[in-house]
Amino acid sequence: MTDTAPTRRLIVGPFNRVEGDLEVQLELDGGRVRAAFVNAPLFRGFERILEGRDPRDALTVAPRICGICSVSQSHAAAGALAAAQGIEPTPNGRLATNLILATENLGDHLLHFHAFFMPDFARDAYAARSWFAAVRERFKATQGSSLRRAVEARTALYHMLGLMAGKWPHTLTIQPGGVARPLDARDRVRLQAQLRSFRRFLETHLFGTTLETVAGLTTADELERWRTQGPAGDFRLFLEIAADLDLAGLGRAYGRFLSHGAYPDGAGGHLYRRGVVEYGVSHPFDPADVAEDHSFSRMTGRDRPHPPFAGSTIPDEADTDGYTWCKAPRLSGRPVETGAVARQMADGHPLIRDLVARDGGSVFSRVVARLLELARTVPAMEGWLQALDPAAPWCATAPLPAAAQSIGLTEAARGALGHWLRIEHGRIAGYQIIAPTTWNFSPRDAGGTPGPLEKALEGVAVGDEGGASLAVQHVVRSFDPCMVCTVH
């Protein structure tokens, strides 16, 4: 971290406990952030690597963008290929894919809360707070009791990935028409036992009550009653911290949210619905409304927005204006936030709708939405396991066309992920990926409009702490950035 006090600017970074490299430049005015500029400093070029290859290579190459959310990259690539081939996964293939993706997403949520977000509250700066001793015992980095239990629970949960996907990360099991690995009745019994164990961990340690009780919460007032009267657990401790530090008033970005829809149901819908929510009003999502702006990215093509099918990922060697390798995706020309809070907003869950109506997309609502998804998704996974039919087909097949344009949309733990595939003469002519952190950590666009994190940091009080401000850390981590996916 460097401090150039005369210009009242700070460069904060690199951030620890973040997947990949991240820097944030802050402009300060009177002890508050006047403006923020988010830099993804690592260019990787996966979109260029895919050009000219057999389209099926995307199933191998794209998941290697990231070792944290590789299943979601597999799912998006398989979806783009399925659309090009004109096929739908078999019912078993869809259920198994949902289970594999949900396992990875829930493991991400669990690790984010216990290992990335909560340890910041065990720092000595909070030693005078009434809750500090409990947080330090449970969440101190590498030592806390809750942190250790969560890592053990996640490890046990990921045994499901070994059984269903063969390995994790970078499984090759997910295919356009389903999955390559069938499951038998004995596999299902083992998976059910592993999922019951995970449910037991959540109900015993995180929530202190049934998942159905958590999923049934509907208002901010109910959360306040939980804080004062609810069952003991790490969730209640978080609510106490959030109230004391006013996390609901911290890190508000825009009132626009995007979800591609999570976990297809086979009838054209999803467990968590697809859609856009703007200031409380829901709208359908149209991929044709997506374009990427390069104005402040270190890429060529700054003269126009780039719809993904006509997109490019060409570094600008003569760059003087860009401050990040991240492009600026926009929906109908406007920035949108994505993630668990966006999924639950699009799905219309009353608790998250109430929190956002009261305080906007804040540090508090983002964390609550992730924990709510743990409670909502595990029962759905139990249903998917029960619905598997070991005797039925697991994967459909079809030939690849020589030419096609197709899109694969999914939801990673961190939000909306899309792969745009263009095939010409049997080869990949274009491949564009817009990842969740690309949306959330995007730079300014041609109109000077900040990306969601840049907006969320505006007005944050840093006081004498400057770049060491814990408030800045809380806002950044509330988005759970995956920077290696950002620039692919």
C-alpha cells in the first residue's frame, strides 16, 4: 500500500483472502471515499486461447480459468455447446448437473463466510466490541473453531463431487447432453448420507435451527428478533456484528440486479428465477441487451460497445487511458450487480426484497443472501437426489454443426456467468465470457459511470485508517471477488 497524501489518493492492494490479484485506488475527501477505481491487474487470455479450436475443447479449457468455480465454467460451456447442437440434457443429466453445480456453489458460500469475510472482525481494531471475544475464538484466521469446522464440513461436502464428477476442480463429467458418469442406487445412498451430514452441520453450528426455518424468514424485523432472541449460532453472531457496525448502511451500489437463473427445472424455469430487478421492479433478461465497454480497459476497441458475439479481447499495447484489464459489461448501457443477492431478488424472496427495499444492496444483504441460499438449496438438492432414476439415460448426444452462434448461461456462486460461442467451419471463431466479477468489478464506461464495486465504495468512511480501513475490506469482500475469472 502506498500513500500519496498531497493528491489525497491511496492504492490499496493486493488484497489477501481474495482469489487472484486486486488493487483499488481510492480518492479521499474529508476522510471518506470520493471515488474508487478498481484494477484487475492480471491478463490471462483464455478467450483468445479458445479461438481456432474444436468447439468441444471448451469443455476442457474453460474450466481451467479458475480452480474455485470451475464447475460453473463447465456448465456454461456445456450450455453453449448444447444450444449449438440443439439438444437438451436428459432428466438425469440435468439433475446430476444441478447437484454438481450446487455442491460447488454451497461450498463457496460456506468458505466465503467463514474464511474470507468473518475473520476481518477478529482483528485487533475491534477489540473493544462486546462480540470480539466470541468472534476471535470462532473466526480468527487459521485458528477459529467455527472456521475449522467449516473447512471440515466443506471437505466432506466435496466428497459428493468426487463421486458425481470424478474429480474437482476441472471435471470433464458435465457434457452438453447431461453427464458422462452415471450413478447407481448405492451412489445415491452415499450422496444422501453426505448431504445429511452437511445439513446437520448447518443446522447445528451455523443456524442453530432447521434450514426450513431460515428459508421461511420474510422480513428485516424477523432478522432483528433473531438477533436478540434467536437460536445460538454463527448466524446470530453475524447479526449482532452487523447491527453494531451498521453493515446494512455500508457498501450500497446500484438498485439494479441481474440473475441468469440457477438450476434448471426441465420445464423452462429454474429453482432461482432468471431476470433483472431495477429498483424493486422485475423485468425479463434479454442477452441482446448485453455489451462490453472498453473505454477504461487496457483493450483495443474503445470507440464502441461490444456485443459479446462481436466482442474482442485484444490487449492495447499503446494504452494510456485504461486502468484495468477488466472490461465494463453493461445491460442496456447500465451497470448491474450480480451474486446471491441478485438471485434472491430475481426470485422474489421476501426477506431479501425487504432488506434491499430498506437499505439497498449492502454488505449486510449480500452476506444474508448467501446464507439464505445455503438454507434454500440443500432441501432442493435432497429432492434432486431422490428424483434420479439410475435406469434412465444420463446423456444425450448430437453432432456439432459447422456453423452456429449460441449462449450458455448459468449462475456461479458469485453470480451471472455467460459464455458466447461462435462456430465457423467447424472451429471456434469467437468465444466471449462475462463472469460475475467482471460485472461487479467493472471499471467506468464511456459515460464515466462507475462499476458496482466502485459505486459501493463511494462515501465509505476511512478516517485515519486510510487504505487500511476495515470498512473498505468489508465492502470488497461482500462481493466475494474471483479475480482470476474476471479477465479470464
